[in-house]
Amino acid sequence: MLRALVIASLMTVSAGAVSAQDFFTLKGHGGPIMDVTVSPTGQIATASFDNAVGLWADGTAMWLDGHEAAVNTVVFLSPDVLASAGDDFAVRLWSADSGGVVMGTHTAKVMSLAVCQGTTTLVASASWDSTISIWDMGPLPGAALGGAGDWPKRTVLAGHTAGVNDVVFSQACDTLYSASTDGTIRAWDVGAGAEKHRLVEHGFGVNELALNDAENWLAYGAVDGGTRMVNPQTGAEIADFTLDRRPILSMSYDPNTAQLAVGDGEGFIMVVDTKKRAITRDFRATQRGPIWALAFSKDGQNIHAGGIEDIVYSWPVATLTEHGQMAGQTRSFLEDPASLPNGERQFKRKCSICHTVTPGSARKAGPSLHQLFGRQAGTVPDYAYSDTLMGSDIIWSDDTINGLFDEGPDHYIPGTKMPMQRIAKQTDRDDLIDYLRVVTAPGEK
Ligand code: HEC
């Protein structure tokens, strides 16, 4: 099964010269930021729509490439080992030398991962296939991971009737809480691999969880904007922080400062003092678009956040409103579509999030389309294609691009990792091809 995975230090450089009191940004991803997390030593890791995990030191990233679709979640198992998962259904494990291995797969996208360190290291994965898997990694950090055919030991928790969006472990690793699109929060007995009870029936899908079992509360955020704190044993409500926004998309708790940060679909970050049970800040972090990713710095002084831009922003909590907002420039696919000619509109809305038209693929999910016409498929040198496209003898032309979106990539090139999409109208395909011919031409910028 899994080849032996030697753990070497991923940490080639220190956690960074950036003082936590400063405002800073992290640039380099080629797509929106889906998750951000902080290691026990304070190092930042990010998961992006561009299929990569970024491991940051001194403002630059080491890229962990291997996922074949957007990465939704990333966690540290130790300062040296990370796990990530995403739209390719795979849960991956990373260390510096191995480059990463697939630990296992779900049958739908994976939305969230959680870790618990006890006598053994447990990882939980929450998937839209309605199940949760618990992966028993054995002791960590170890000299070597895996090798044995049955490693890691996997237990599947089934019971939710719709996709599972988030999971958190109790401190003792014996209970797992899960939040689902089915509107429930459930508690699971980790040892028995079985559901203990249904803690909350919220009705609307629950997206996010944060737990402090020492202080006996579980916080959750839902698609209808519901933001509550409940007793983790009984589900009884302790506090309600619901503002009239929707949906809640991210949450992070900092034990040092007892602050809970909550990100929503309208670009606000709300900060709750969990001891006083009071909202202390409500900050409009971005003019447009969601806050998908949120994490406190190790000392709790900064909030790192990400969304529709390719950039991570980090604000000092104390001076949140004195700094810049995200989305300084509007992302091209959010531009007013009515003001654009049709071909350009097709490209910006349907392609630009994954492709550049200039030389260099810019860490986007797909290859650069520069000089596309007359080019053999699978030949942009800075891009890691699927084997299918590498071996293809398609030459890109009006006809072949038309075929690609008339039939859809999954039919035109079975096995490609380009996502399923069709452009149904011939005029839309023609306009798109006319636009591409101009902007991908050599000499065009
Ligand atoms: C969600 C991301 C995504 C979107 C959106 C997307 N693509 Fe792609 N595209 C990819 C990926 C990934 C590949 C590489 C596939 C592979 O290696 O199998 C690709 C490959 C291609 C190729 C082949 C390039 C080559 O070098 O052989 C063309 C042409 C292409 N896309 C055009 C488009 C156009 C035009 C659109 C908009 C209508 C579009 N793509 C939208 C991800 C995307």
C-alpha cells in the first residue's frame, strides 16, 4: 500500500522574521485561499484552489504539489508533518523528503481535517460522501511512517445523511464532534467508532465547529448565519452570537487570548470574547466575497485570513480596522459581466480562475494558455499535467477547443484532471475562441 515515508524536517527556515504585531500579506498562490492553519511552532500553512499547499517561512512558500483539484483543508500533525485534503477526494500526508503520499480517499470532496495527539496521533476527515474517517497514525513524530500494509488504521463513521463539513476532537481524543449539511451536530465515540448522540438539530446546514472542552463549550456556525455556543455534553445553548449574515464559512479559536474569530460569506470577521461571551469586534475584512480561511497566530495577536483573492492577509487583532482590506482590486470573474464583450466574459467567468493567457502558469490550477493555437496538448513546461494530457496528440485549434467545450473535457479527453464543464451555446464557444486567439497570441500581454 503506502511506501515508507521518512519524516525529515520540513522546517528548513525559521518560522519567520515577521513580528506578530505587524500587518502583513502572503503572496504566491495562484487561486483563492481555502484554508490557513498554524503549526505548534507558529509556522503558517495554506490550502488553495490552485491545487497546492503552501508552507510559509519568511514570506515565501514551499509548495506541496500533488492534489489534482482544489485543496480545502490543511492541518499540522507535528511541526514536521502535514495532512491536506480537497476536491480530488484524497487525504494526503506530507513531509519534506517524501513529497507526500495519499493516505486514502473518500468518494466525494473532503472539506475538513482534525488532529488529536494522544498515545497515538489521530486524524479525522470530513467528507461530502456523508462519512467521517478516523485515521490512526500510530505515535508521531516517528522515524518512519508506514511501510505496513494496514497503515494507517482507518475507521469509518457513518450516520450523517448529507455531507460532513467539519470535525473537531475533544482534548482527550475520545470524542469527535461533526457538523453536517443535514443540519445536525453529532458526537462520536472514537474508541468504539460509533455515534454517541445527536447534539444539535439546527435545521440548516452546519459548516464550522470550534471546541474548548476544558471550559465546556462547543461553538458552531451555520449556513443561515446561526452562530452559537452550546454545552458539548447536552447541546444546551450557552450563548447566541448570531448576526443577520450568512453563511458562516470559517472559525478559529485562540486559547491564549480566549478569542473566537468567525468569518462569513459577506466578508466580515467577527471576534468573540469567549469568557465574557461578548462580541468584541466586527470587522469588514473584504468588500466582496467570502472569508473561507481563518487562523490565529500562535500568540493570538494576529488573525490570518483568506478568501477569493490569491493572498493571505494577517491583521493584528488589537488594531484590526486601521489596516487595509482584502480584495483591493476586483477579481476579474467578479467584474460586472454586462460591461464586457461576450468572449471576454466567457473567459473571465469560466476560465480565468484556472488559466493565465500570458507566459507562465502562475501556480494556477491549469496550464498557461499562452500561444495555445497550434500547440500540442500537454506541453507547457512549467505545468504538471495529468498522464492523460501528457500523452495526448491533440493539437489545439478552433476545432479542438470547440470540441473540448462542446462535449466537455471529461468526454473529449477521458482521464483529464480539467473539471467537467460544457459551454452549451455555439455562439458562446465561437466568441470565446475568438477572444482566446487574440489574447494568447505571441507578443500579446
Ligand atoms: C477549475 C479549473 C479550470 C477551469 C475553470 C478551466 N480549466 Fe482548463 N485546465 C484545467 C486543468 C487542471 C488542465 C490540465 C488538465 C490535465 O493535465 O489533464 C486544463 C487544461 C486546459 C487545456 C489544455 C492545455 C494544454 O496545454 O494542453 C485547455 C485548452 C484549457 N484547459 C482551456 C480552458 C478554457 C478555455 C476554460 C474556460 C472555458 C478552462 N480551461 C477552464 C483547469 C481548468
